[in-house]
Amino acid sequence: MRKKMAEVTTDYKILIVDDEEGIINSMKVMLTRSGYYCVGISNPVEAIQRLETESFDMLILDYIMTPIHGDEVVAKIREFNKDIYILLLTGHKDLAPPLETIKALDIQGYCEKGDRFDQLLLLIESGIKSISQMRTIKQFKDGLNKILYAVPKIYQLQPIDTILEEILEGLMPLVNSKDAFILVDDCISSHGEIIYKGVGEYKIPVESLVMMLSPDLMERIGFSRENKVTVYLDHGIILPLISENSTSIGVIYIESNNFDEGLKLLEIYSTQASSSINNAFLHSLINMKKEELDRTYQELRNRYIDTIEALRLTVDAKDIYTRGHSDRVSYYAAKLGEQFDLSHEEIELLKVGGIFHDIGKIGTADDILFKTDKLNFSEYEEIKKHPLKGAYILSAISMFKDVVPLVKYHHERIDGKGYPEGLKGDKIPFLARILTVADAFDAMTSDRKYRSKLNLDETINQFKMNSGTQFDPVVVDKLLELLVNFELMQKDIAATFLE
């Protein structure tokens, strides 16, 4: 049975030089069957001329040839090409050039001719591996040189907008990318503002950015920022920007299908990028007009909120039994906050936390969300992911950083049996404990597919029974005080949300 021919690739080009056409033809058959692209030339002088105008990775040549021998061919080639990998062949070991000549001409391999090409093929495969490794080293070296060229530019004291553009321009060649963007916190502003810069398909007005981001990408960006880790995607990568005091200040998103060794270069470069951004902020050399920065931030903020609000409404609208749930949780949470005489800012956090507490369910399959009977183990485990997913979606942009703990921990329990982290007692943020009670109260007093709503007395009994285990007893006490005016609250909710 004939050996199946491998697919020929042009990743590596081999030139065969021998003054015997039969040897050339036999070697070409062997190499082609092994998947290598090769060219054969019988005239050594012509081979030298060919190498002067065309790039090859490996040269296989005979030693005894006319009009010039192989060592003379190599000597002439080494005058203009120091990199090509050379294998020298000879018909008999007694006719081989001296070892000193082989070393001086940087000939990487030597092999005697024979009827079988097994030894030669092994030498060729070994040579190809060496060529591949040298390519990697060269790529890394070239990448480092590009970084060394780019770093001084990004450290120049210039407007932050220009610095971000320089950073992106420095990144693109490292991974052969054309499309990328940076989201960076304004480290000077006290309002949680953010600065955006994009290139390629992301060179768009900031108000268009959020419309391009899928919920999954928002979640991945938030995950990268929150955990300060690089996130690898099918066709891209998210790099967190970490300040010198280990604070996450933003992310870089790059699209590419060919990262390879460029990943290490990206991580090196992103570290320098973080330092240069910090440097710019520390020197207060942000020359963007304040009005333009405010407008940019406001547009991004509004678009992001609009997008998440649309996602949140999508979650609510999936099921008539949960419609309006987030709005009511927001209302109850704020009322509970007022019972504790919390500040205006804290009550606002409770309102926003209530609105977005279930945003992570956008990624949960409908057959699990709408299931009327008891969830199995795997389905329940999937449902339990929604607080963490919601936290990552909100973490993608820094202005929601204070809301993230409320969303992340609204299913934790005082006794430590909640999720996602099993926090216990005071380890659960206080505002999250309030949100937990507000969420449970609305769930108990609303009709669901799998059960009818509880009346007020039944609901109160449930909270009393689970006070100190599932719920913070202090928050439960405030809820019971609040429920004295339950009918009035119901009217207020109806008027507020037009239910």
C-alpha cells in the first residue's frame, strides 16, 4: 500500500541543490510526501542567484558538485544570508569537508547519501524544529524591540487621549491586530468617570460602543477587571490595567486570531501601559477639555445604563410572574434603608441594586427560568451563577463598583449557607443584607408559576421563622415595623410604577 501523501504547506521552504537530477527528483518526492514545499536546482551557481532574490528556510546541497563544490556555495551564500539552515550531503564520508570548515561556514547538519532517506528526513525534521524555534525567538525579539520603541512615546507628557492612542498603536503589531479599545478610569476625577479610545472597527463615537458589546463580553470585561486577570476569548483577549498600588484602572480589549508568542509581549506591554497612564494622571496632564470629558463620560454612562436597563427589562419581561419584580425590590430596599436612617447615597445604592440585582439571569436558559417543578442539581447550580454574572456585567464600568457587592451577595445567608461565596453574618455587606430581605419579601408576596403568593401574615411568619438563619434579624425587625403601613406602600407602588 502506498504511503498517504501529507498536505503540502508553504510554512517552510526548502531548496535542494545537487548536480544529479535523479537525486533531486527522489528527494523532492520524499519531501513532498512529508508535506514540505521544496524546489530543486542542479546548477549551484544558479542556486546562489536564486537565494539572492528569494527567501528559503533550509538549504540541502551536495558537497561534490560542478562547477563549484558545496563548501564554496555555502561561503558565497553566507556573505549575504546568515540565517538559512544548511544541510550538507556527501556521497562518502572520506569526501566530507573538514570539521573546521563545517563550523566556520555555520553548516548545521551533515549526512551521507544512501539508498534510504530515513536519516536525512530525521535531520530535516530536526532542522525544521530549530527553524521554528528561531522564528519564535525572532518574533519575541522583534516584539520586544517594538515595545522598546513604543514605551518612550507612551511615557511622554501629553494628553491622555493621545497616550491611549499611542498605547493601542503599540499593541497592534504585537499580535497582528487591527481592532481594539481601551476603557480607563479617570484617576483624578472623583465622580468615577471613564475615558474611552478605540481603533479599527472600534474607532467609533463613545455612544456607539455599548451597543456593540454583547452581554457576554460585558461580563468578561467585568470579570477581568474584578479579578485582575487576563481573559482569553475565541477571537480576542481582555487585559486588565493594574496600577502600581494593585488597583484595577481599566481594561484593554484586542481582537486577533493569531496571538501565539504575542501573548507574553502583550502582558509586558500592558504593564508599561498601566504605568504610563498612571504617570499621566499623576502629572495632571490631561488636556482634554473638561466639557468634552464630561460629555463623553455622560454619554457612555447613559448608554451603558440604557443597555443594562434594556437587558434587565428583558429578564423581567420573560415571565409575567416576575414582571415588575426588580422595580418593587428597589422600592422595598429603599424603604428599609430609610428605616435605618441611611444617607441619601446609600439609599440610592439600594435603589440601583434592587433594579439590577437579577441582571445576571440574562444568560440563564429559559427552560430553567420557567421551570414549574423542582430544579435538579445542575439546574439549581446554573441559577446560582446569576449573582456573580450580574456582578461581572456591572463591574465592566467603574461607576457601578459600589453596587456590585449588593448584586453579588444578595443571595448570601446569615448562617453561611447562601451563595455564591457562603459568606456568614457580618461578612455579608449590610446593604446586601437589606437587599436580600427586600428581594425575598417581594418574592413571597408575588404569584409565581410554581406557587401562589403568600398573604401578609404568612409572609411575616416566614421572616420570623428564618430570622437569624436566612435573614439578618435587625433587618427583619425593621421590615416588620415597615409592614404596619403595608397597604399604603402597595398604593404607592401602584402609583409609582403604574401597575
